[in-house]
Amino acid sequence: MSTIRFCRFLIIFTFHTSMFPSCYSKPTISKDLFKRTSLTKILLGVFVVYMSHTCWVIYGFVYTKPCERGKGDCISSYLAERPRLQLSIFSSLRPDDSELNLIIQIDDFDIHSNFERVVNVSLPLATRNNGTLHTLVYVHKFGVSPLQDNRQVHHVAQLSTYMLSKGNLSSAKKVLKKHAVTAPRVVDRPISHWRSRLTLNMMSEDFTFNRGTLPSDVRRYMRVFQDENRMVYLPFLHIDELSVRVKDMMEINGSTTKLPLTISYEGLSLRQFRFWIHMQDVMFSLKHFGFTEVNIDEIKGVLVDNNLYLLALTTLVTAFHFIFEFLAFKNDISFWRKKKNMVGMSRKAVLWRCFSTIVIFLKMLEERSSLLVLIPVGIGIIIEVWKVKKVSKIQLQWRTSRSIVHVGKFDESERKTTQHDTQWIHILSGIPEV
């Protein structure tokens, strides 16, 4: 995707340069072009093009053009007929309909009304012995068994998951010190945990899709059937995995026969439905990149516990922060490159700033701060070291066998600056001059 964006910028840039008058000679055009443009302007142009393209992609993502009658193959919603629906939730040891145990059944299920209920779920013996338990959620016609309804939609999810218990995590370091070889077998044994919350979502918006421009993310949730002369799609049912947090997990032991389960439902619009399934796919892909369950849980907290508009605003502010930080680095480097002498410049202040920046970077590295903060501070260290080299007039001369460090001489004005610098440092620090 980044290559495509760069190519688009290159095409715009080439078209812009081709608009110069052709009567100029080739060297003159090149010279004027480099005078009028700079690296900063090019990078700012790339940023503007990138942000414009990102806004266009987001607009295409949140806005799906509905199908107009007579202009393409339209797929209408099954919910437009206002059918009487029923919600049935079962538990099963296997992710199929072979052994179903009813957890809750809601008659006259209204897709536009949100609700939350707490039920107690019986745990089979296999689940209590560190086994698994699944849930099957059916939305079907009222008064008809979900296994006999050909217009039903269902979704399967796990009510239990394997993870390390808090006791194992706290004692991991002690066991690793004593038994380095056998520790992974003792400590890293996963234990079945209970998922205490089940959040259901369904697209409650009556939307008509165009078959030719059907979004790819919606296509995998769509089940279509023929109703006379029109095509109808069944409701989009979705189980929210982002609401499953590590703090809500409960360890399952052999003596527990029942555990509480909070079942909640919320209707979504099309854009909300597409957004959450995309976020859920991102969380799933992070596991393949080596992210731990704790890291993924922190990302879930950012998405679920914060307002989406505030999160988008934070992302926008972060992007502009990078641009302003780049401009600050650029102006700082430009100022020091043009500096021919060190008159009026405090060497000790430059040295102290370089030292403090290194200490801050090491502290942030120890705290495992985000790369969004570490990278700019790391670049700042390189710039500060370069300033120390320049203010001390240190030059490196490379030869075939060795390198020679050459320290330049200060003129009379620079020596007076050094004396004043030393005098004021003693005054500010309270240390008397020797």
C-alpha cells in the first residue's frame, strides 16, 4: 500500500514539474527546481497526500452506497419483512449441534432493543476437569426449532479458554530459579478459565446492498436466498470478542458446578458492524505476530474503554505531532550547520543536555515505553551528540589504517565565551570558583 501511495505522489510531482515552460535550458530548470523545492516541502507534500488518501479510504469504509432499484442487482434485508424472531443460546462440549443444553431463550426477540441478563450455566464434568465448553447462539423464527429452521443464523464461540493462572504467573520466577529445566512443564501449564461475559451484536439497520459493489468484509457474513424475484440476505450475527478481557476471566476448578454468565445484546449500524469485525480481525492477526494475551488485552482496553471519536482525534494529533517534531529537528540541524563559530554558545549546557537526554532514553528503555516515544528521543540523542562534536570542534580524520581525532582551536571571542560560561555555571550551581 505504501508503494502505491508513493507512486501516486510521484505522478503528481512529475506532472507539476512538466508544467514549467519548455524554453528554459535543461540545467536552468534543474537549478530553479532545486531552489524552489526542498526536502521539507517534499516530505510535507507526502504527508498531505498520505493524509488525504487515508481520509478517502476511511470515507469509503464508513460509507457504503445503497442499491437503487433498477440500477443493478439488489440484495434486500430479511429484517425488512419484520419477522417474529427468537433468540436461543445453548452450551455444548463440541462446536456443533450434537449435544445442546439450553442456557437462555428469549421469545419475541426485538433486534432494536438492547438488553443485559445474568444466567447461571451448568458446567459438565469434562469442562471442570480442565476441558472446554462452547456456546451456540441461534436467531430463528419464533416458535420454530433452530435446527429445523432453514432461515436461521447462528454463531459459535468458546465459553472457556486456556491461559495461565495468577498463581502460576506469580510463582514463575521462583520456580525458574530453582528448576530451570523442569520449570516450563510446571509453570506454563495452561488452565481452563471461564468467560464471564458474552456480548452479542446484530446489524439492525435495514440496508439494501448492491451485488456488484458488495464489501468483502460483509460478504463472509452474508447468507442469501431467493424469494420470488428478489434476493434476500439473512441477519448479520456477530459475537464481540473485544469485550472479553483478562480481568473478567474466572479460573475453573473441579468443585465448581455452576458459573455466572452475563449475556448482553446491542444492535449496530452497518458502519459500526464493519468497524468492529475489522478490529476483531486485527486482534486475531496480532497473535500471529507474537503478541501475548496481555498485550492484546491492553489494545482491547484502548478500543473498548475509550470513545472512538476521541481515539480518532488522538491518532490525528499524533500524526501532526510527528510532523512538528520533524520540523523541530530540521530547524535545529539547520541552525547548527550554519553555525561557523561558537561565540555565545554554552558548551557545558550542550554537554548537560546530551547527558540528560541519554539518561532519559535509558530510563524509558528500561520501562519499555512505546516506540512512538523511543524513536524521537533516540533521534534526539544522535543530534545532541553531533552538537557536542561541533561545539567542541572535534573532527575525525579517517586514514587507511587508523582514525585520528583532531580538536580545533578556539579564537579569542570563543575563549571569552568559555570563561563567561564557566563563571555563570559556578554562580548557578553555587560552587565557588577555584
